[in-house]
Amino acid sequence: MSLTNLSQAKVFEGWHKQYQHRSDVLSCDMRFAIYLPPEASSTNPVPVLYWLSGLTCTDENFMQKAAAFQKAAELGIAIVAPDTSPRGEGVPDDAEGAYDFGLGAGFYLNATQEPWKQHYQMYSYIVDELPQLIEAHFPVNKQKAISGHSMGGHGALTIGMKNQDQYTSISAFSPICHPMTVPWGQKAFRHYLGEDKSTWEQYDAVELMKALPVKTPILVDQGEADNFLNDQLKPETLQAVAEAKQLDVQIRLHPGYDHSYFFIQSFISEHLAFHAQFLKA
Amino acid sequence: MSLTNLSQAKVFEGWHKQYQHRSDVLSCDMRFAIYLPPEASSTNPVPVLYWLSGLTCTDENFMQKAAAFQKAAELGIAIVAPDTSPRGEGVPDDAEGAYDFGLGAGFYLNATQEPWKQHYQMYSYIVDELPQLIEAHFPVNKQKAISGHSMGGHGALTIGMKNQDQYTSISAFSPICHPMTVPWGQKAFRHYLGEDKSTWEQYDAVELMKALPVKTPILVDQGEADNFLNDQLKPETLQAVAEAKQLDVQIRLHPGYDHSYFFIQSFISEHLAFHAQFLKA
């Protein structure tokens, strides 16, 4: 597993770096970005927060716009931001190039349908291949947390709940909470997974929270002025399960905030502090 | 002077907003962005930091990438980010569309040469028209500071030193310190100002610092791993004048940092705190 370094920049005494590598799981070249806090070294490996971005994003959006590095440097947490789908020639896209399916919209699942299944295996990439790569090449330990935004919030919740031995804590900004009931999720699941809705439940945070014993602490932030709140995100569906099962889930609604990175930057330090409690425990 | 609101997003309990307006000085429509901290109100007008961006930027780069809002909210300082040149149909550009001249490269001066002089009047726009517009439409007081990056660092230094009654304090990241001696500056000055180099001195921070009684406190941050350091920026030329004249100028060199917004975000809070001392005094 070799890596090609594409860029590096010092930031808050740590380093932001972008890499390209061949992904066996996705059968294509992939790019990711990592922030290494100043204290990270081979003799002092640090924990990692995996950040999953939303529709249309690459590894760059969070790293450029989330204003996360000051707090990550202070807490000694690395951040890894993968891309949001397989990429490159030969990777199929939405027939009409829509933003909400195909390239930039991998939905963090393993596709089972043609022509998607050869490349669209983002679930395995995030859960298995990428952490192995990170742990082989960077001064990090095996402590991992997971977070994300919108489609990536869906990814963080579902991956985190299905792999509770792997992630100490889960958080999300504006997640698609119940994708099998909303347009973004239904379009993606129908194409990637087919018509059998029992397979959809494996990638639906509300259904997983109902079905699984959830012990992992979860923090969700949602802006009340988010244009997608009622039609696509539906945090009340997650809240209902969390309350019924009396889980350690905090869902915070923030008046006036929208779906943008301006919202994320306003609360990312609190998410990092939330994860630090468990990563460093 | 009417304004059209283009966007708004809540961030750190304050508001980021973009506006379009007709500029009489520039003879075109212009866009700018403003961050209003939460405490700003008609009964509590706040001071303003004007931020001048570098080559190729618009009003968006700083606002999305500089991570300035947490500190601005805490200190109660508004930030205004104008565009970097006149824009629109009929505004002439570099003949070959180069990034370092014409659109996105107004150099914060008043052009005297054809075909530039009709629109390229960024000096007057920043010094006069824009503050009048801001003070007429937003809950700000008349206290102003100025800062910027690269070409915008040149703008902040030159505008700040030529208008010391207007700005309490000046700061810059990676400024073009002595533009009349470097390729970026020479190309711009030759086209916008003509061949008479005595006119160039009016927009050259080193020459202005030599010629003027400079009382305004100045802070400059420069990354030592900046690709443009030796050929375009030359902070040592400014340092020499500041030392010879024993001025209140701090020039800090930062090992490992480059020319990007990752550098700016690492130190922007210190710039805001620097300006706050004088804006709030």
C-alpha cells in the first residue's frame, strides 16, 4: 500500500497533507487529506477522528472550511478526511450527472447492483482499507472516532453504530437520519442496493438504532434554518428512537443556523472536545 | 446607495452576509461580504476590520478559509471583505487572462492609464466609497483597522500608511512589501500607472514608509516556506526601513509556513487581538 504525497501545509504548528493511493476495495485511485497535530510522532502516536463529508464534497471542503485545526492541535487529535465516492475514468456516474448520486455521492455503503458494485464500496473503504493505510503510514494509534456532515453524518452514524468496537464515539452535523424515507436516500439506495428494502435498513441510522444495542456516545448538531431539515434530514426520527431506548444520544437544535460549513465551524470545537473525552480516556 | 443581499449564514452567533451594489467609483457592480459579531446592533455599533485579499481572490476566500469568526465574535469586531478588482462585462482584463493582472488583481490603486482608469480605482473604493456604504447600512462605528494578504497585504500597508487618521492599526500576512522592485508589482504598476516611477512610489509600502511619518502600529506575519518570499514579497526591505526609522512595526517570520490560508488561519486570531487593542481603546 503506497502513498503519493500531493501537498503539505503547516497549520497551527501541525501539518495538513493530501495523499493519493490505489484503493483495492474501490478499484480506483483515491485522494485523502490528513491533519497531524504538532505532538504526533512515532513515539507519541495520536488518536484519529475520521470525517465523512457530504454530497458533492472531496477531501478538501472540511479541511479548508471547518476551522477545526486549532482545537485538534490543542487536543492532540489527527483528522482524516476521505473523498465522498470512488473517482476516475471508468467509475460510473449518475446518468444525468446529478449532484446527489454517483460521483461525490457514495453514501458510505457497499453497492450490490450493477454497474455500481465494482467501485462503490465506500463502507469497506472507510471501515477497513483506509484505517489500515493510515495506521501503517502515520504516527497514529488505534483509537478512532467518527463524524461527518449531511450524507457524511449518515455515514458516521451508520458506520459508527455497526462498528462500536472500532469507534469510541460518534458525532454528526445535519445528518440524513432516516435515508430510506427521504428523496436523497431513496434514490441512492434504489440504485446502489436494489429494491429489497431489508438491505436498505443496514444503512439507515434510525433502523440501526432500533435494531442494535447502542452503547457508543453520540452527539448530533442540527441547524433549524437548514433548507434540508424537513425533507431530507429528519432528526426527530432519530430522537424518537434514542428517547424510546434511553440511549446516550444528544441531539441539539440550533436556531438560525443553516446547512453550510459556517454552521460546522461554529460547533466543530465542541465535537472535537466531545470525542477527546473518549479517545483520550 | 442601495444594497442587494445575496446570502446570509449564522456563524458563531453572528452573521456572514454577502451583498451586491453599484459602485460609482468603479463604474460597475461589486460584491462584498461582511461578518457582524453577535453584539453588533444599532445601539451598540462595533468597529470594523477591512480585509484585502490577494491575487485571484474574491470576497469569499477569506470568509470561507481564514477561520476568523470565533475571535471576531469574541472581540466584537466586524470584518468587511471586498472583491479584489472591478468586475463585469466591459471591465478590461489582462490580454492573456493572466492571474496577476486585471480581473482579480486590482492592486488597490487608482489607475491613470487607458484602458484601465475607467474601472480600476480600487484605492478610492476601499478608502472612501466602501466605508461610506458600510457605515450607512450596518451597525458599525467609525473605528477602522485594515489587514490583508499578499497583494492585499500590500493594499493594507499602503492604504493604512496613507490614511493614518482613518485606520487605528495595520496588519498584513505575506505582503508584497516593495512592489516596484518585483515582477508582480512591476507588471501591475507599468500598466495601471504608466512608466513614470515617481507615481509607483505612491503605492509602494517601502517607499511610503521611508517618506511618511508613520505612527500607526503595524504587524506583519510571513511564512518562511512561502514560495513567493524571495522573488515577490521581500519583507526584509520593509524591516530595514522600520528599523532605520525605529517605527512601531513588528515583522514576524514563521518557520515552515507557506503562502496559503492555512498560514493565515494559524495567526488570524493574533491579528484580530492586535487590532482590538487599538479599535477598542
